[in-house]
Amino acid sequence: MKYRNEPIYTGAIGAGRLMFGALRIKKTVIGAQHIPDEGGAVIAMTHFGYLEFALVEWVTWLHNRRRIRFMAKKPVFDKKPIGALMRNMKHIEVDMKAGAGAYAAAIAALQAGELIGVFPEAGVSASMTIRDLKTGAVRLAAEAGVPLIPVAVWGGQRLMTKGHKTRMRERIGAPVTIVIGEPRMITAEPAEATAQLKADLGALLVTAQQAFPLDGTGQWWQPQRLGGTAMSVEAAAALEAEREARRAEASTKSS
């Protein structure tokens, strides 16, 4: 597949590289060889911070100059001028009230040989553990007939995340570990395949955490099961349920 020049996306990648370079981010990448040089694939990532999409694209670009089309929620596209830039870079807008259009667009892009990036947790995990996954990632890969590639990112939450205001000095020289798993063709039913994806992401996350050069004991970015002070799984789930209830109420009032 021949990849055409995309000045805006290339410029965005350059801006990201400048930002990460200015911050002196110390990245460790394991498994970059699993990113295909051509053909479609679903890139399914863990979600602990807001910049993981840029970190994974950065690593992908350095490896083989490929661009990832990310699926993102509609509010991101509604902002000007961000929305126009997102559409120009062929990212895919997801309307949570009517997701069929985004799903069809992602299938078409995959079958055309694109890499599609998704966060199967459908939101940032405040507990710094992998939440229950939606089935969309495995269904996309199965229907498009392309491999699913799990990716765990650890340390990205220290750059920017939900519910924590990171100081600039924390970002300078911050380590980030990215572990890319082997591509897997989806043949099982969605529920079984999604359970397998969660297991794969969990195993990759353990590898990333073991390779991480900082001790997270007592740190806000470390899960409680590893001695950190991140929100408990139960408290994070309750908080997310409250947010969903508020969104539903606001949606009802606006309709």
C-alpha cells in the first residue's frame, strides 16, 4: 500500500515529537516489530491518561512511518478548530447515541489498509487498572478480517490524566513504557474474544510495569494493588457511574 503525503497529520506528528523532545520523555518500547508495515489492523490500547494516543502514534511513526486513525468521541470533533484538524487527519468521530456510522467508517478504513486506534475501555481508568472492555475492538477486527494488536502504555498518565493536575517538573524527563503485543486474528465470539483481549492487555501491562524505572510505592499514579495511592477500583467505578448518570440526565434535558 502506498501512503500519500498528509501535511497536516505530518505536522501534528512533528509537533508531538517536538513536545516530547522538549519534555525529554524517556521512552522504552517493547514489541515494535508487531506493528505491520502495511495492511489494516486494530490497535487496542490501555487508557490511563490523555496523551496515550500521541505516544503510540509517535512510536508507530518512528518505527515505520505509518499513521493511526483514532476513534474519538463526538465532543472532541465539535471543538473548533480541533474538529477540522481531526477530520483532515481522517480520525473517526464516534457519536455515542448513534455509533453505526463510526463503526461502518472504521470497517471501511480497515479494509482499505488503515490502522485504527481504539481504547476499548471507552474512558480513562482512574484506578490505574484495566476496566471492563467494550466489544467494539474485537468486532471491528473480526468483521474487517484484520488482526487485533494489543498495546499497553505505562507512565503516560504522569503527563496528563483525569482527576490529577500534573506539575511541569513531573513531566520533565518522565519515563514511558510501551509494550506492543503480537497480532491476533479474531475467530471467537465477541464476549470470549474481548475477555482474551483484556487478558492480553493485562499481561502486557505487567511487562510494562516491571520494566518501568520508577518505584511507584505511595504514588498517585500507581494502582493500590502495587502499593500506590490511585483511586480504588470500586471508588473509580462509582465515580464513573455518577458521571454517566449526569451525562444521561443532561442528554435527556437537551433532547
